[in-house]
Amino acid sequence: MEPKVINQTLSKAAQSGRWKYGQHSYFCQKQGSGNNWAYGYSVHGPKHEESVMNLVQKEVEKCDSLSGFFIIMSMAGGTGSGLGAFVTQSLQDQYSNSLRMNQIIWPYGTGEVIVQNYNSILTLSHLYRSSDALLVHENDAAHKICAKLMNIKQISFSDINQVLAHQLGSVFQPTYSTEGSFHYRRNPLGDLMESLVPHPEFKMLGVRNIPQMSESSLAYSTFTWTGLLKHLRQMLISNAKMEEGIDWQVQPHFSGHPTLGKMSLNKELHFNTSIANLVILRGKDVHSADLGGFKDPALYTSWLDPVNAFSVWKTQRAFCKYEKSAALVSNSQFLVKPLDMIVGKAWSMFASKAYIHQYTKFGVEEEDFLDSFTLLEQVIASYCNL
Amino acid sequence: MEEGVVNEILQGPLRDVFDSKQLITDISGSGNNWAVGHKVFGSRYQEQIVEKLRKAAEHCDCLQCFFIIHSMGGGTGSGLGTFLLKVLEDEFPEVYRFVTSIYPSSEDDVITSPYNIILAMKELSEHADCVLPIDNQSLFDIISKINLMVNSGKLGSVVKPNSLVTSSAGALKKRQEKPFDAMNNIVANLLLNLTSSARFEGSLNMDLNEISMNLVPFPQLHYLVSSLTPLYTLADVHIPPRRLDQMFSDAFSKDHQLIRADPKHSLYLACALMVRGNVQLSDLRRNIERLKPSLQFVSWNQEGWKTSLCAVPPVGHSHSLLALANNTCVKPTFIELRERFMRLYKKKAHLHHYLRVEGMEESCFTQALSSLSTLIEEYDQLDATKSMPMPDVPRLSIAV
């Protein structure tokens, strides 16, 4: 929102020489939202709705066929979260037939902004109503990937952004549309949502990549599809955020009984049940990769067959410099724990009424908070009962 | 206010900073009398003040906040200064009001300062958004520490003269350093660091409205303890990471606070770290993790950190840190002020100077006293929760 931030972003993109933002494809105001969700949503939102929607319309008109909107925002601040939630809602009103996927940045657990928990729960509850899918990236996870896998000593935000961009690229780069064909998929966003979000109650998606390492280590590594997929599967069921430190003890229940497989948040060896998974393979000999491990019904809930729950996209083209790479987009219990933590912290802050006056000043009342809490507790409960 | 004082500023090196159209003077000052400053000068100059404020505000594209810098012990600074707060609140209700208040040291030459301070504090509690109290005594201690360092001539440690937080490096003209200059420079650096993220680029921006949003959990409790580090940079070019970590540790030690307070042993409600210069995100996070166990945070704000990174360091340093904390360690200061007030008030000493002014009554004193007592009580309540284990607030339960 603030001019110097926008200017920095535009000039950085233009400097790269490969692409840049359009001359008028930005919107800025002198003053940000002061980390206040209520300010972003109730003040900036209505005031600038027309200008922002006009800019969107210009871009939409340039498209031959609009598959949907991909909205990138953070949850901790005021503009990204508040104005982002408002814009998503406006898009829902104005373009009700197209899909909306929001990529949200989950803030650091140790805090970037003191009221980040309030901003996050308000954002999540509003997005749950107006967005079709939420692709979540956690700052903590990206930070660990930079530190452990990429071996970066002094991590800056551009390193973290690099990891996130890599993950997004590995998902959204073109892939073949059907098994054995050589035509590329026309509508990745739509296909992704079709396979991964079968039920509107379950919208939270996580991304995992393999392999991920610094360029210097790349020269010394070789990969096999079996190895990569084995690791990726274990990352899925043990809820690991990255390749290192995977817990191999966690295994699916062999009885496959859904009632026995209920997850409780306090269990040590909890098993990550999925609703739906999408694996994307890129690289040499991709057709020889064996994905049987992912089709095991024990990984999934009882009300969806693995045939419907699991899909795979492939392409021969390698991604970045990795000869073979795999990405997993998963609608599973990945995010229950972080969500539970944020709701817990926000609730204890709410119980002592701290900072509430900053929100009521701009029209977000205590009832709105309570509504958000109720909705999110419902989501947590639904995911836990998979 | 007094013409003599204003004229001296206009002849000094900073004369170009002040627009002569924006000065208001009177023949005599307030005589160290809060009532004269607040009631007499307030009503006399209200229109003029509002007029000049409006003119200045119209030049702004986007007015974010007002900075009010004043002393609490005298008459004009505390009386007229706090009157200004009310005017700003009425005329510009959406603009934040940041107040930097200088509290006198205990060896203070103004006898009636306790009255002035308590009367002013009531106004601050009600009309300011954020107050940064600064203590003359602490400033003095910091200067002594620096002088000790400079003069001790430790082997291998040569202090870069420009890097002293008290130096007026960057000032246009060299002139003879007067005794209060060093102390004023510290406060100037504080304000510069506070606004640096709003003025310069950085990887993690922080505007001024975010300060109030994050650090003020309850409207009354808006007193922030500040600390600036480092105080000086050694001329040694190689800065090992230990120095960087040392900067973070120093920010929480009681020697670096700009008010007599010990935040480490009191309860933190919230804390903001504003870093300038060549510091990366990972350094910041590492230091937060390192320092967290030694600090006590209130139960509902266990990770109450607000961080900002600005790319441009201050003059003469490669990096610096300003820590703002909303901490119950201001309570002892307030209690002491109340004591000093009671000592005079019980004997009704010097009271007639105040009551003589039109509009001033004894009830003003009692109201001010009770407002301060309420404030102290609120801090007390929070302190009481310090040693208690975190209460388990039952969450909403959903029928499945």
C-alpha cells in the first residue's frame, strides 16, 4: 500500500530484465493500515473498492478465458489481511463464476506483529466464506528450509521468498493434461481445485517439495523416482515440513478402520490423514514413476475412494535445475496444529480484551471476533475428525 | 514562550529548521506554573495555535501523526503542552499523538514540579495516544558512561567520534557544546530512529500508526519505555556477530533505558524492536529466541514482539536498535512522583499560586491524583498476574 513499498517492488521486478509489472498495474495510498485488520477491511476496503476492481477488470478483459484469481496475501499485517479479505469478497460478488484461490502467508510463531493472531483469525474466517481454496505457506517452514536444506547463513526475506516462489512454480508450471498425452493442461487452477477441494468445509491446502537444496549441493546428488516418492509419501503421513528430520516411525493404521484412526492433537505419533492429494512430477523418465504408495486407502478418509482422492500430473520438462522433482499439494491435517495454536493464542488475548479497542475503533466488534472463533473451531473439529 | 529563549534558538545552528511563521511568543513565561501555562496561555493563544496548525497540516499529503516534545516539570512545557494535546484531539481526531515527555531528575531545581507533573499526567493519560517518558537522570548516566569509555583509553578501543549517540554529527556548524546538548542529542536520535522506518526503505517496514496499534493493548496503558543501542561504535572495522548480539542484549539492560526502570524484572505487555542497518532477518529472529527466556511476558501475549528492519543505518553506525517496551517497570516512577506530590500537597504548600489562576480549583488536583492512582492500580493488577501460571481459558466447544 505505502508508496515506497510499491515502488521498491516495481523497480526490483523491472531490474530483473525478464518481466515487470505493467505501467499502471498497481494501486497505492500514502498510508498503510497500521497492522490493523479492521482498518484494512472497513476503511481501505470500501474507500478503494471501485479503483481496485477497475484495475482487476482491465486485466480480466485482456484474458481469452478466465480460469480464476490467485490472490497472494499475508495474514499478520493490516493491508494484506484486511484489504485482502475485502478484495476476495468483492471478487466473489463481481465474478461469482470464477474460482478464487488465496495463497496466504502464515506468520512466524515467535511473532512479527503483536496482533498477528487477531489479524489471522479474522482473515481466515472471512476467507473461508469467500474463497474456494486456501494455499498456505508457513514462514517458519520456509525459514527452516533456508537454514537446513539451502545452507544459507544469513537468511533474508528474498531467500524466503525464493523458496516460496519455487514451491509455487513447481505446482503451477504447465503439465500434461492426461496420462500419456502431450498436450498441456489448460486450466491448472480449476483442475487443482476440482481434485483437491471436494467439500467446502475443507479448504486448507499445504505444499511440499522434494528435492530442495542449494545449487552447490546439486552437482553431487542423483535422484531416483522411487527414492523421491518414498520420502514425499513419508513427509505426507508424518506431517514433515521438509526433507530433513522426517519421522519414519509414523505409519498408517493397518486396520484401516476410520473410527480407530481418529487423530487427537496430543498423540505423539499422530498420523496425517488426507482428504485428497495431488502429486506433480517433473523430469526425466517421469512415466516410469510408481505412485502405488499414494493410492493406499489407509492414507485417506473413509468417505472418499483413493481413485477420486488421488491425482497426479506429469511433465517431461525438468523444473529449475533439478533433473527430477516432485511436488505435493495436499488437503489434509497439515494445518490443524498451526491453526489450533493461532486460535488458542488469539482466544487468550481476547479473553483479557487486549487491543480490542483498536479494532472496535474501526467497526469490527466483539461479535465479529466471536463469529470468527466459532467458524475456525468448527474447521479444526472437522479436520480432527477425519 | 519567552522571547529570550526563542530568540536564542533562532540564532543557533538550528535556526533554519524552524519556520518563523510558526512561532508563538509572549513576554513572560509561565513562571513554572502549570495552571498559568494551561489555563491562561491556553485560552489566550488557542485560536492562534489552531490557525498555525491548520496551515501546517494543509501542506501534508497524508498526516500520520503529531510529535509533541515537552518537559513535565516546568509551566509552559507541561501546561501549554498538554493543552495542545486536547486541541489536537478536537481538531484532528484521527491523527495519532506521540508525546515525548522529559521527567525531571530527583535533584530538580523547580520546587513545584511535582504539582506540574501530576496535573500534566492526567492530560497525558486521557488525550495522548502514546507517551515516551524520558528521565533527565538516565540521560545523564548514559553520558557519564560514554565519557568514561571515551576517556578510559582502553587498549585497542578507540571510539569513533561521530558515532556517539550524543554527538551532533551531521550538524551543519560546529559550536561550543553546551551541557544539555549531549542529552538532547540522545533524545533526537531516539526520534530519528523511531521515524526511520517510515522515511527509509527496508525489508520489514513499520509505520508510526503501527507503533500505537501493537504496543497499546489498553487505552490507558500507553507509556513506553525506550532504549537506544549501541551508544558508541569502536573504530574496529571487523564487527563480529557477537557485537550484534551484544547490541540486542544491551537494549534490555537497565543501564540503557532512557528512564530509571528495570524492564527485565518487570512484566512486559508488548515489545517492539526497530532495527536499522545491516542486520538480517535471521539475526533478528535468533536474538529474539535467545532473549525471550530471560524476559517475562504477560500471559496472553507470550510472543508479543513487533519487529521492523530498516536498511539505512544512522550516521556513523553500521546498525542500531531502538527498543520500545510497554512494561510495568514505569510503575515505580509513577509511585515516586505520587509520593513527591503528596509531600507538598499534604501541607498545601505553594497551592495558592495555582488556585489564584482563573479556572483552577482544588478538584483539579484531586482528579489528577485519582487518575494517576487508577493508572498505578492497573499496572498493579497486571503485575499480580506475573507469577501466576497461565490461566487456562476454556475454548469454545463445538458440537460435532
